[in-house]
Amino acid sequence: MNHDFTLSTEEAIQKIRDEYKNLTSMFIHELRNPLSLIKGTLQYIELKYPEAKDYKYWGQLFELIGEMEKMMSDASLLNSCAVLNMNHTNLFNLIQGVVNNYKPQAENQQKQLSVRMSEDIESIISSYYCDPDKMKQVISNLIKNALEATSPGDFIEVVISIDSGQSRPMLSIQVNNNGPKIPEDQIENILKPFVTYKKGGSGIGLALAKRIVENHMGSISISSSETLTSFNILLPIYVL
């Protein structure tokens, strides 16, 4: 009996993705063990020999370990963002909730933070099929990024509408702000993992948002001028 073991292109791609995820998970796990031992050993030395804290670079060792732990945590986030728990979700309430969470921070920074929705889209987003936790993470990362990029007196606005300029209508979620223009060369790279132009940034937040959106069969693009910077998410509209 002959068996056809030929994989389709889609199956082959999925197999490669699964193998990559497994290898990444194993690599992160194997790194965590020796790093924990190093951290534990340093803490023991500090407890046994308190004078070690007076060494010029002692504190820097713990800072470096902390940075490595954060990098591994960020890599784990990127590795797990493809796993979606899809549910029918009131997307407007979800976005409004994220905005409300960030409003105290925006007010403290003297910035205006708001959300608005076009009237013709309420029926579409009142029960939108998505992973609510991951979509919340996307909106949160984009608002956080906008807060870091703007100055007192600036505004940040989330706009939800229908984009009819595509081959088929798409759900559009824009996170706009009037902060400084993003240079063209930065726009090309800003969504890539571990690429950051901010002091102390990890380069994970925007890359994670991009991957989550793409795993929802959508896309994210950036436009920036002297007056407006926009992160535009396009998602498919499902007909129920």
C-alpha cells in the first residue's frame, strides 16, 4: 500500500514554526537554569561576605542578570503570542477599558487620552472574534508607546472605524498622537524584535503587537508626519 507523505505548503510552514517554537522554548529554559545558579551564588557570596557589596562592579552584576532575565521573559512572550484563545468579544469595551487604565498616567503627564468609534461599526465590534487577552496587550503596548513618545500638552487618541480602501472592508484601529515625527529609517525597523530607539527600551512591545495582529490575520502599519503619528491596525471583518 502506498502512502502519500507529501506535506502541503501550509503544513510545511506550520511544521517549521512549531519546531522553531519548541527549540526557542528549550533554549530559554536551558539558559534560565545556569543564570539562576549564578544569581543564587552571588547572593550567597553577598550574604557570607557582606564586604563584597563594596566592590566597584558588584551592583552591576545584578543589573546585568536582571537584564538577561527580562530578555528571556520577552523572548518567551514572542514565542507564545501565536497561541490564540479565540472568543466573541466586545472590542469597544475592551479598548475603552485599556484607555481607562492608562488615563491616570496620561493625566499625571498632562496628556489627553481618548477613544472614539464611528457609529456604523458598533454591530461589528460588539461581538468580534479574537483573543481578548492578546488584543488587550496590543492596545496596551501601543498606548504605552505613545505615552513614552509624547510630551505634556500632547494628545493620544484611539480611533475605531471601517477602512474601505482595501480590496475588502477591514476593521481599522488607529492609535494616533501628535508627538515628534518618527524618522523614515526608524519606521522601517521599529516593529522588528529587539530593535528600539528609546533609552532603556527592550524592543519587544511593538514587535509583540505586530505578531499578535498578524496571527489574527491582520496587519499593522505606521505613518508619521510633523503633526500626526499613527499606528494603524487592520483586521478582517467577520460576517456572522
